[in-house]
Amino acid sequence: MTQAPHTPIIDHLPKVRGKLREGASLAKVTWFQVGGPADVMFRPADTQDLADFLRDKPGEIPVSIIGVGSNLLVRDGGLRGVVVRLGRPFTDVTVSGEEIHAGAGALDGNVAQVAQEAGLAGLEFLSGIPGTIGGALRMNAGAYGREMRDILISAEAIDSKGNIHTLAVNEMGLNYRHCDIPDDWIFTKAVMRGTPDDRGEIARRMAEIQEARNASQPVRARTGGSTFANPAPKRAWEVIDAAGCRGLTIGGAQMSPQHCNFMINLGDASASDLEELGEEVRRRVMEHSGIDLRWEIRRIGERLGHSIIGKDA
């Protein structure tokens, strides 16, 4: 009996106005520069194109969303289904009075810069976060004493059925590095509020943030930002350092000697190296201090060849 040939996923997807690409490299679009390919990558033409796609695609085909890949670890086996990447149509940033409107694909730093040029303060912390507004919404990103819920007015998101929702900040369940909105909803834009201030003073504060970031973080390395969330009242780097994990290396992956809550790809790391290193740090911290570190880096995709003991993404 002859087995029916496998039909590529792309053949089951609805027509779109954006771009669909089979076997897209994800290592090329993540800061760690590791990981397997996506079955299909979809770059929607606009919000309605994305909504129509989610409404019409077969329900059994999974969908994942990635931004600029700054806080993301894609496993070596790659991602099944469709990976959505929001490109240029989702990067606009505009100002209306004291409000800043930004697409989910806009870089956090660009949003901070537009606010500064408009003389609106309060968004300076975004200049120290390497990611997009969509990712910042999903994890209530924060730095230097502020976080998204402090500036957010509302967000727009599309659910898995293609319905478009406008969400007030108090409907989103934002707390430390967490958002209650279902994981399969895709953020498409945000409205934030600034406070009028002197442009030069805002620029000075942003420069201070950049200087502090450059001095304390391995910004030129292949990294994914903070690996673990801070276990209040302590800081993650403190308990990692106390457990002897500063500079710890597995394969081509290392906990940065400069900032030991940052994992870095020394050049030839696999995704497995990085994830195993993270789990080994979690094990040593638990053994040393009884603290159960929670991954802040989002880990997605399939492993190759072996399993890793530890909490999944």
C-alpha cells in the first residue's frame, strides 16, 4: 500500500495580502542566533490581513508570534505551524497631545525617542529595553523603576479567531513581568501617556539610562536580555552570583561574567546549550538558597534528540 505524500502546511493556509514563507530561518531573527526553522513565517500586510488569516486558517495549525527576538530562545528543532512576525506596517509611532500611539512592531527605543522629541516624559525607560512594544505588552516589560502598566492607556489585540479587541490597561492583569491576556492573542498596537517636560532634560535621562546599560550589561554579545525574573525581594543576579554561577559555561553558552543574569552565545552555542545552562543555574540556585528562579526569556519550539529537566516555557 502506497502512503499518501505529506502535504505542506502552506498548502492549507488561506490567501493573504502579506507574505508567507516556508522553512524560514529563526536563528537569523533572534538575538541568540540559534534555533531551528519555522514551518511557515507570515508577515501580515496590516491588522485586517492578520485578523482574516487567524479567522480562516485551519484550527489545528498552531500559530506563534515573535518580535525582534530579543528575549526569545527558539529550540533547535524549530517551530511547527505558522510564525507571525510583525514588520513595517506595524512600526508606526505617532503623537496626539500627551498620547503616544505605537504599532506592536515598533522598537521600544524608537518609541522613547519619538516621545522625547515631542517633549513627553515617562517613557525614557523604554530606551533601555531591547525589544518591541508587542513584547513589552506581553511581559509588562520594565526597567529603571518603571514598567509598561505605568504608562499604558490601552492596547489592541487579535484573538485566535480573528476578533479585534481594544483593552483598557486595567483589563490586562499586568503585574511583574506578566500579562493575563491569553497567550494566543496577538497585540497589534498600544496607546501610552507621557507627561510634558523639557526635551533636553528627557534626552539627558535617556543618555544616563544608555550609559548605565552599556556599563552593566553585555550589550554587544549574542544575548537575550535578563534570563530570569527577579525573585523579590532579591535580584536574580545576586542569587545567581551567590550560587557560584557567574561565568558558568556549558558548550558554547555562558552566564555573562559582566552581568550574571545574562546568558550569552559565545559563538557556537546551540539552543540546547543555552537552555541546559539556564536549567543548571536554576538547579544550583535552588540548592544554594531554596529560590526557584522563573525564566524571563521565552522559550519556544521543539528540542532535538534529548529532553531537558525543568519547567517548560
